[in-house]
Amino acid sequence: MIGASIAYHLAARGMRDVVVLDRAPRAGEGSTGRATGGFRVQFAGATEVQLSLLARAQLRRFADEIGGDCGYVAAGYLWIAENVAQLDVLRAALAVQRANGVDDALEVDVDEIAQINPYLRRSGIRGGTFCPSDGFIRPLQILDGYRRAAERLGVQFVWDAEVIGFDREREGKITVVRTARDEIAVERVVNAGGAWAARVAALADVALPVSPLRSQVAVTLPTEALPPSMPMTISAGDGFHLRVRDGRVLLLMPSATAADPFDISVESAWIESVTRVARERVPCLEAVEIDRAGCWAGLYEVSPDGRAILGAAPGVPNLYLANGSSGHGVMHAPALGALLAEIIVDGRATSLDVSPLRPDRFGDADPPRNAELL
């Protein structure tokens, strides 16, 4: 989805001969097709809030500008705190959101939480925050919209075309992109390789600090236990969250890193754990069965500080990076595509300040992380 957004925005800015190479046989075979489709402006970092606001503005005009249905539904995001420390984190994030133009996010008490989501067990809840304009999107529909719009502008998508190498000039500039079947002369290259981005960057001798992180999803059998209008509901403590999609409830919770970082299997023990938590906190799910065959996992592309990496790669003047969104790539793809097109066409981003996302920000010391969940 990030690659398709970049391709569209480059073509819309007048760039010609844009080619998208994908190792998959068709669109949506990577992480985009495994995303659960949440969208929020409730972040603890100003840059992430601004990315969401820029993306949301594009989603609201998606049908007219891009074509198709992005699936944006303002069902809201409800963050739950179980103690004062967690509530303080949410309050600090709320202050950042308001300072950056979010005017509908608010703190909610236990009674208000019960009105917003009456299906939660109230015991153990201290308070929370809620933003009604947060909600849900349809990742594959957005991907399809960007792809079709890009193709109308002359972009070529090439499938089964895994990049295996680059030819470079002495000063480091990439001149040719090589796949198993072809060699393509290039003026510029964009790495939108998702969880595999570091492998692509290494082909140009660029050390890109992006690693994969598995996210598992448990899905129930079809049920009417919860309504489709229920907001995404997230615990600020352990990250457990749930939503309703297509008549099923999706259950998610962070899990231990797999031995193979690219492993996308779903662990039975994790399913048991997240199901137990769901039934404890949402009593109406106690009798709802899990569709084990329908559970899945996908890969986040994680940077050291949990922030996207956007801009020209150090040491390779015509290689651009759009990586490391750390679980927020789908929701921020519209913004990242527009911003990278500005960087490439205009020489700098103008829609917002992307200096916190610059690729050369990582030094020898471990960078500070954003709040783990927010």
C-alpha cells in the first residue's frame, strides 16, 4: 500500500516512467493484505498525529480524487487505562494531540466508557481517552484504488519481479535495478519493501535499521455478540485490543518475538491467551468460539524508535526510503506517499515537517522510543 501510494503521488505530480516491482504474483500479498484496518490520530508523538491528520484528509476525499471506496468509518478508538500511571500516559498523549489540531479527542471516565462501549467489564477500569473520528479503513480497497489510479496515469506494475541487485556508479548512485528476469535503467529508486526493506537496502550497501515483528490475529466464528459499530477498544497496559469486522470479532495482543523474525505462523498458546483475556474483559464473548483456521499473522516493519524512516538514503544519492512505520504503515500510507513525492519532485517535503523521520537520525546510541503502544 505504501508503494502504490508513492507511485500514484509521483505520477500525479507529473513524473513519468514510474515502475513498481513486486516479488508477489499479485497486489496485496504482503503485509497490506494482513492488516486489520485500524485508523487513528491518537498518538503520543506530534509527527505521528500530523501524519494521521494528513492521511485522514486524503481518505475523506479518496472517492473523488483516487476512485473507489477506502472504507473509512468513524467508529472511534477507545483507550482504556487500568491505573493512574496508564491514565497519565493517555493524558500526556491527549495534550500532544490537541496541540497538533485534534479537536475531538477527549478524556473519558468510567461511566462515559460504559456508554461508549457497554460490553466491557467495568471492574478494573480507571479511565481512558476517546476520539470519535478515529475508526476503520479497508487496506486492500485503498491499495486497489491507488494501483488503479496510478495505472491510469501511466504507472507500470510488474509482478513476480523480486529485486536481486543494483548496479551503481563510483559515487554510489544506482543506475540499474536487476530482477531475476530483467534489468531496468533508473534515475531514482524507492525502497518500500516493508518488513523486508533492510534486505533491499543491503543490496545498495545501506544499513537500514528496520526489522520484522510478528502481529498475530485471532478471529471468532461469525457472531452478533458485538455490533459492527463498536469502536476499536485498546488496553493501554498490555495492548490487548479488539474490533468487529465482517461479522466476526478480531482479537489482538502483543506476543513474544518468534525465533524466525519472518515467521507468520499463529501459536496455539497465544490464541488461548488472547481468548482468555478477551472473555475476562468482554463477558459477552465467553460463549463465542474462535475460528482457528481463520486466524492469521502479519509482519510490522519496526524502526529503532518506532517512527517511520522517510527520505534519501545516506550514501546513495538517488535511493529513497519509505520504511519502518512500526505497525502504522497502512494508516499513514496516504500521507507518506504524498510526502515522499514532495521530497523527490520538489527537493523537500512541504505538507509537514518530516525532519523527525530523516533516515540519518540514528547514531551509535539507542534512540528513545515513542510510548510503546501510542
